[in-house]
Amino acid sequence: MAYDNQPGAISRRSMLRAGLLGATLLGSGVPLLSACGSGDQGSGDAKELVFWNFYGPNPDGNAQSKWFEDLAAKWNANNDVKIKLHYLPVSEYLGGTALQTAFSSGAGPDIFIISPGDFLRYYNGGVLTDLTPHLGAGAKDDFVDGVLDTRTVEGKVFGLPMEIEPLAMYYSTDAFEKAGLSEGDLPKTWDQLLDVGRKLTDDKRFGLLFETAPGYYQNFTWYPFMWQGGAAAVGPDGKSGFNSDAVHKALGLWGDAVKNGIAPKKTQGDGGGNAVANLASGFCAMQQTGIWSVSQLETDAKDFRYGVFPLPTPTGGTYTTDMGGWAFCANAKGGNPQAAAKFIAWALGSTDAEGVERMRQWNTVVKTNMPSRKSVKEAATKAGAFEKPALKTFMEQVVPGGRAEPRYTPEVYKAISDAIQATMLGGAVPATAAADAAGKIDAFLSGYKGAAIL
């Protein structure tokens, strides 16, 4: 995923965009992580645990950084094993493959953050600690149904999610009005999306924007269009379903948007998840991005008028969206894996009043997310968090059709990424690109021995 380049607006998009190099290294045979499966656990008794993250202490001193700093301070005041935050900007955390390189050299951090899209790299590499023994009574049941699935292997939880980040379409109210359009013209189908995008396009503004840079974030944002037609990169039979009509059409949608000049070949700012640099700046009139952009716009474009609507669907398709979100993980080879796991369970899984309030603050005050826990969602609802128009739309219209971000291996991810890039920016025929990707995926799956691909 990624950061925004505005103070106080950190999120997942650039972070995921930055993951391409790490996947390329693994796919090329460079040893990235050792072993297969999270087996042997470290038994160290280190008294200081280093927590790599991309939030704090941020030199900007924003609210998200303060939340992390307060989290560590609260823990340190009551525990012998201390947490030391180690802040890394995106270019170092993932863009420069710092995290992967650290693990490959045996010097990975004690605690770190990963997305579902990159979970299998670390689980299959044997560096994730089982958090289950440290979760209090009722903690697992408090998580929203399905949110732990992509962090669980054989009933054991190896990552605790701090949030849920669904995707939607944002639009500029002023751009719609100047084009003679209203809320009644909000597109519900792919054909309407391209048609409205064409009407909004002029010599200074693109009508529509999708992520253009290859990476985990671009894949994350493209998956809903594949799903809406009923396709999947990896089917329940363990074989690729990528070479299908639904995939051809999903690849074609993004390619047609660029080919017809409705969408750009390159985004502004740090990517397609940055609503301030793209939508609010007037670079585009509609932009696919996530729920994090609500707080992003409130912080850095307070006067910008915008609205949110669910992702359009293909003819005969079924609405769905992708539900991402970051999770804390403990290094099984670290200085004190059990203490690290205990910290994570306390930080994100505490069910007492203090724990619920801590996560309410993160999800609806410091950032705008959908809470990953039922009790937190209930508390946020009582506090009126979802009465804001944009968040109300997310809650009532966007989230009900969501599904969890898939966990694919770097090899599967890379094949999909190549197909998106080839058709969106390279002019390749969707059917040809899909067939090539499906062949690569099936060749990999034929010998795959790791955890289940979900």
C-alpha cells in the first residue's frame, strides 16, 4: 500500500504500489525469506522490540503518528519488554524493499505491518508468529466476519487487522455541474462509466482515473472488476481462472479508458489512491480510491466538493468491491516473538473499554476506515462517525458488496500485474494477455506447496 505525500494522510495505496520490486526479486530466484511455513518460533527474551511501520514517529507529527507514539508509550509504561517505533517512509519500507531485504539477511524487525496481498510471502517464508494463544476470550469473535480469514492458516491467526479499507468511486461535484450532469447521472454500469467519463473529459481534465503504476495497489484496485464478472485468478479447484471472458472484459475496461483518452497513462502525486493530488486538483473528475480518501480530503482539501458512489458493474455482473487493510505481525525469528505477539494482541485485540476506544480513535477519528471489529464499529456508530455523507455512503452502499482482499503469492500477483500493465498501457489484446498470465499461474500452481491461496 502506501503513504500520501500530504501530512496526516497516510494509507495503503502507495505502499501496495511499491511492492513490485519485492515480488520481482522473489520470482527471479533471489532468496528473500527462508523456510516454508511458520514453524520454529524464536525463543529470545529481548527486552526491547523494534516495530517497523510507516506511520510514526513521523517528522510531520501528524495525528496518525501520534496514535502510534501513544500506543507504544502506553505499553511501555506497563510492561518490562519495551516497544521502540522505527519509522520508515514508503520508499524505504517497501519501495526500496527494505523490509524484504531485512528478512532475507536475518535482521527483520520484531513487529511489522503487511497487507493481505503480501501475507503469503512472509507466512511461507516461516517468519510469522502465531498470535492465537495471546488473544483474550472473545477476541477472535469480535472481529468482523471473514476479516481474519486471509491472516489465518489452519485455525491459527498470524496477523491482526487494524482496519478495513473498501474501494469506491469519488467524483467532483463541480466537474459534474459544469458538464451539466447531476447525481442522476452517476454511472451504474461500465458502459455508463466510460460514457460519463467521456463527457467529463476536456483538454485540462481526465474524466476518469485508475491506478496506472504496477504494484500490489494496482492489483488490489483491479480485482473488483474481475470479480464482478464472476472470475478469479485462482479458482477453488486450485487452477487459474484468469483466461476467461470476465477477465478479458475487465482488462479491456481499463485499457479502453486509457486508449480513448478518458483516463491518464500516469497519475499525479504518489498514485491513484491520492485524491488530493488527482481529484481535488482538477486533474480528473472521477477517481477510484478507498475510504481513506475521506480523511485525506478533510485534512488537505477542506473546501473541495465531492461525492462517493459504488463501483459500476458490467452488464449481467454482480456488484462487489475489494476490502483491504493492514495488519500487525510478529517476527517468529525475532528477539522475543512471544512478547511481540502479546503486544499485538493487546494493541489491536483488547476487548475492554480502553481497547475499543483506542481502535475507535484509529478507525474514525485519526483515519477514516471501516473498523475490523464489531465492538469498535458499534462504538463508532454510536458516536455518529458514519453520519458524514461520504462515510454513510460507504456504510450503506459500498461495504455490503465487499469481499476481502485476496492473498496471492508473489508469483501469482506478478502474472496478474503484467497482464494489467500490458493491456492498460501497452496496447495488448486482453485475451492474449490473460492467456499468458493464466499459463504462468497454472505453471506455478502445479508445484505450489505453501498455505492455501484465498
